[in-house]
Amino acid sequence: MAGTDSTQNAILHENGPAIILVGAQLGENIGKAVRAMYNFGLTDLRLVAPRDGWPNDAAWPAAAGADVVLENARVYATTADAIQDLHHVYATTARMRDMVKPILTPRKCAAVMREQVDNGLKVGLLFGPEKAGLKNEDVAPCDAIVSVPLNPAFASINLAQAVVLLAYEWFQAGDETPEEYTPTLETTPATGEELQGLFDHLEGELLEAGYLRHEKRRPTMVRNLRNMLSRARFTQEEVRTLRGVIRALATGGGPEWQKEKAAKGKKG
Amino acid sequence: MAGTDSTQNAILHENGPAIILVGAQLGENIGKAVRAMYNFGLTDLRLVAPRDGWPNDAAWPAAAGADVVLENARVYATTADAIQDLHHVYATTARMRDMVKPILTPRKCAAVMREQVDNGLKVGLLFGPEKAGLKNEDVAPCDAIVSVPLNPAFASINLAQAVVLLAYEWFQAGDETPEEYTPTLETTPATGEELQGLFDHLEGELLEAGYLRHEKRRPTMVRNLRNMLSRARFTQEEVRTLRGVIRALATGGGPEWQKEKAAKGKKG
């Protein structure tokens, strides 16, 4: 999806959760995870014993421009090293563990992390290697498990997909985008008077054309027309367009157009 | 993330939204989108003029086993053909359009689609080509635009990532996983009596060891200990483990262990 606008101010959450990739195998997957992080404003990448070493050339193209996150990545030998400055760590895994430990949805985890970060605490999300996932010894010191509710018969999520879901929920937990809005752009919604003008115009022409000739059914037909046309919440420009449409239909385009059309027809 | 359990029943939403990929370029991206669909129970894949034709061998490995979705994919020449049986279609895009059209968050869109599907209607989600995104003429006939709130300075989402976010929200909108729970596995939470036994044991040994010798501070110290130990919500097994730990610390392991250790020390 296109849409990056470098003139817009970045929304970065530098105190947001660290994304800790344990034993990641492919540089490409690290790059994709980083792209997802940066989409949602996260910048603290920590790599625990990446299989192919670090830096890894395959990460850069997949990060699609989120180079600043890759450049600031920190590499650790063990998970314990990677989490030592963090107050709360959550382990992402789909696999049931032989452990009595709270399991959170990504949404709940995001809400909990937001509160912790707002209180000045440092938090992190732990992700395991592509195939095997996290080991029990990596999960044990974590506060809780985060597990994505999904189709249990096909529950294997790609590493970058797991990162995107958690980063997405983190961002949404603090985002104030209205769940629905209609941008007006350069337009102005039509006023009641303008809409009424449209209705009067349309109904006048329809009376003329015999469409509303049944007096008994007329009030219902008019009400239905007004209802369906109101639902679209036309702008002033759109009301002008529609009045042009009605005029064209009612007059066949007017005598000049008819003459022009007839002339074209002769040429053809 | 590992975790697929083929013994679990699949959760499939055969009436869930059709995923319509317009002009997708890489088979690998189609495969990844399909993997994400199937993770969240979606099965209706529609391809509009895929750049490299169809079937595309590169899709299968990336789908990671969601072959049934790929095999049932339908191919169309135009977007209009692909949506002709659908009642509601939503266009996913990050780009502002020169159109007065409602913009929904993925979460809101998922809620709206759930309601429509519950009412027997057919719905679809439209995704554009990897680089360019949807054209205005594809967006125009849609009910609304779906846009993911994200870092506006880095808003380019990978095609498969966009599919995973929408499919995820669709699934969550009807999912009843509790936002937080602690599986008890084969264990039983400790009873109040068992916890009290643990406290009594610990406090008795601490009295013995002089840790609680300040009578004035003792009630606070005891209360703090009980509070911190209650917070972990121990199981019966864990209470037994902890009582073993207290015993070992208090006795140094007991006379037999001391003898054994001394013997080892001599050997070493």
C-alpha cells in the first residue's frame, strides 16, 4: 500500500516496547519486522544471537526505508542480557506451555504496556525463531504470554506478521483516530436549503414527466426519494452536479445540443 | 511462531469477507496474504488481473500450507467482475483520496462487516498492487475506505501485512477469547489454608533466624511478605515446592546433606 508522506511528522514512540527477536534466522524477516515496527512508531530493536550474524545485508531491502531502526539495533548473546534493563517482558507464542502463567490477547497486552510506559517503566516483547518459536527457558522469566486468537488448526504465524500485530495493537492503544469519519476535503456539505432545492427541482421534473402522476402514491414516492438522496450526504458541488444531471435528462440536453447531435448524426 | 495443532478443529468463516487482490505483482505476496487469511479463518480469495498470471508457483511455499485457499482462488479480469456478487466492499488504502467517502479504522470496519455478514450479506475487502495501491476508479464504487492508523511519516504497509491486519480484526470482532486468563493446566490453586500454612512455616523459621526480631516492625514485615507472596497466586504444587525451599534454607539441607556435602568437599 502506497501512502508514505515524508512531509508528515513522524510519530515515534521511543519509550515504546523493545522488540526482541531471539535467534531470528533470516535477515529478510528481521527487515520485515523492522518495517512493521517503524510503521507503528517503534524504534528499539534487540537481536539475541541472530543465526546469520549482524549486520545482515538481507535485512536492509526488506526494511523498505526503516534504516534508522536497523542501524540502531543492539545485539546480545543471551535473552537475559537483552532484557536486563526492562521492567516488564511479554513472550509472544501460540504454543501452550507447561507453565502456570497469564495469557493475554495482543490488545490487552498493548493496554497493559501503555500503562506501564506511561508510568515510566521499560517494557519489551519477546519473539522466537521463525520455525521453533521461543524456548521455555526464554518464556519463564517473562511477566506473561501474549497469544493471538486465531484459527487453531492453522496457527503458525510468520515472524514479521506477529511483530506487525503486536506493534499495531501498541499503536492503536494510544491512537485517537476516530473509528469513522468522512473528510470534507475542499468541499462543504449541502445545506438544508440546497437539498430542498434539489428535491423541488427533481420532483417538479418528475411531475412534468408523469413519473409522479399517481396522486395517492405520490407522497410515499417523494418520501422514499428524499430519504435515499439524503443518505448520501451530498456536498454543495454534488448538488450542483445532480441538478445538471436532472436538467440534462429532462430537456434532452436542450435545443442546441439536439441540433449539434443531429448534425453529428448526419456526418456519421 | 510455531503452534499449529492439526488435531484442533479449524475455525473457518466461509461467509467472511472476500479478500480481493487487485493487480498483485508477486506470487510470494499472494501466498503470504493467503497464509494470513487462513490464520484468521478466511477462505474466499479473489485475484483481479494478477501481474504474473495464475496459478503462480511462487504463491504455494509462501502460503505455508494454506493450499486450500490458493486452490479455490478465483481470477477476474476487472474489479467490477470480482465484486459483482458482493453487497458491501471496503477499499484498503493509506493514501488520501480526492473523494468524499467515509474512512474507517480496521476495527470499525471489522465490526461493520460482522454485522452485515450476520445479516446474510456478502462483503469484501479490496487491496491494491504492492507499489501503487488502489486506483481511484477501484475505490469509487466501494462503501468506504479502510485506513490503518500508523506513523504518517512511514505509512507504506506491505500487502501481506495489510491483509493480516484486516483479517486479524475480522477474527477478533467475533472472538471470545478472554483478554487475560491463567491456564491452571493439571494444577490446582492453593487454598487459603495451604497459603496460611506456607506463611506460618516461613514466619516461624524467620522468627527462629532472627529476621523478625524487631517486635514493633514485625507486623508490617509480615504483612508485606504475605502480600508479595499472595500476588503470585501459587498452586498447591508450588506451595509444596516453597515449603521445601524454606526447609532447605532453614536447616542447611539437614544433617545428612551436611555430612554428604562435607564428604564431597573432602574428595574435591
